[in-house]
Amino acid sequence: MSRRTLLLLRWGVFVLACAFLYVRLSRWEDEWDPQALLVLLREPEALAALAATCALMLLNWGLESRKWRILVNDVEAISRTRAFLAVLAGTPIGLITPNRVGEFVGRVLFLSPEHRIAASFATAVGGIAQFVVTVVMGLIGLMALLFTAEHDRASPAAAAWVGLCAMVAAVTVLLYFNPDLLRSAIARVPVVKRWEGHAAVLERFSNRMLLRVLLMSTARYAVFALQFMLLLIALAGVSWAQAIMAIPAAFLVSSLIPTIMLTELGVRGSVAVAFISPGGAHDQGVFLASTVLWLINLGLPAITGGVILLAARIRSARE
């Protein structure tokens, strides 16, 4: 598939997501009041949820920086502060690349030039670990939704989705816990084949270390899910039981849809509305919660990361 085709696909998905949101939200046109939404955000419960979400955002990125530091330790030792700054520096670059795969570029700039390629392969392991958690938890969420759904919603298509996700989960877990197999798979990609020698860093990861990284990815996933749950309860009036089942499924589908830049915001919002408010009762609140979550977890860190990158570039130029 050509680069132009992929770009058209991503923007096509974004347009469809926006159309879906327009259809769903336009039904409540008479009740759509921006001032009322601002008043809602000033409510004590909403302010508490926003404060908790911001605090958890720091924990979220702290866990990610700790995980990345562990992964690149065999390549180059790095301090906690430098690892945290590197992770934040990767967020603005991630936003302009498909599904944020380019986050590693900003991170490895904080390492020595001779270590950056090997560190990129090590960083990829962290991304795979996060994807493994997302797929496994999403599979559980989809099964929960399927088993608790009404008969007309428990369609064969839904069962097919569960089966497909189970296959993806099995393949990703197999690759993650078999570094040799992962290296062989990477070597088959034409773009990265010439750097196959640097991929030897993957063979240094023991199963114990991989399990540790996977547990940290699970902790980060739990933090992210808790943030969304707090916002959904405060801003949309969604019950915790409904949120617990629907959030993993929404996260999974969002991660599988190709996005780039701000298209991610529209896609995440439409997926959240589809899974968390299937009947349409909480459309506005769910979309608001999804948008606020994106702004806090990605928007603010991306702005901060941009400043960090600019400062690092100015410092390098002076040296």
C-alpha cells in the first residue's frame, strides 16, 4: 500500500468519524449549550475529576519514563530526570506520525548518537508491551459487552471481532516473549533491514525483564482507564460498571484505527461515543470527557515536550 493511499485512508477515517459525531450530537442540537458545558466543568465534582486526571497524568508519564529507562539501560544509562524529559519530548513528534509511532524519535535524541538506533529497537519493545496490554484488556472488554448485550446486539459480527482480537492478542504475546522471533520479523521489513545488527539489543531482554515491563505497561493502562472513568462519571453521568466494560473496548478499537495528528481526537471521540453511549443518552458528556482526556494526557505533554525539544536544540547549537 502506497504512502498516498495510507494518507487518504487516515483522512477518510477521520471524515467518517466526524460525520458519525455530527449525526449523533446533532440530535441534541436544542440542548447543546457551550455555556452550560463550561458551567458543568466548574462543578465541584468536575473540578475534582479534572484535578485527579492531571495528577494521574504525571503518574502516567512517570511510569512510561521508568519503563523506557529500564529498556534502554543496557544501551545507555540515563538518569530519571533525563528519561522523563525524553519521554515528554517524544510526544509532539508522536502526534505528527501515524498512531504516534514516532515518539521514539524525540526520546533517542537525548542519547548519544551511536546508541540511538539500538535504543529505537529497545523502545519498540515498550510499545509492543503497551499494545499487548491494550489488546488483551480490550478483548476482555469486548467479551464482557458481548455477554451482557441484548440479543440483537450480540451479533455474529461482534463474535467475529472477538475472535479476530483473540488472534491478534495471541500473535502479539508470542512476539513479545520471543525476542529472537521478533528480531526475525523486524529483519523482514525492507526499511529497517539495514539496521538489523542494532536489533541484537532485543536478545538481551530476559523473560523476567519483559514481564516487568509488561506489568509496568499494565499499571500505566490502569491509570489511563481510571482517568477516563473519573471524567465519564463526572461529566457524562456514566455508571462505573458501564465504564469498566466499555473503556477497554474503546481503547482497543481506537488503537487499531489509523490516525495522524488531530485526526486522533475525532476518532477517539467517535469510538468512545459508539461504545460508551450506544443508546445515545450520554453522547455529549462522553465526547466532552474523551476530548478533555486527550487534551490532558497528550495535548499538555505535547506542548511541554515541544518546549523541551526547542530548549535542547538551542543548547546543542550553542555547544
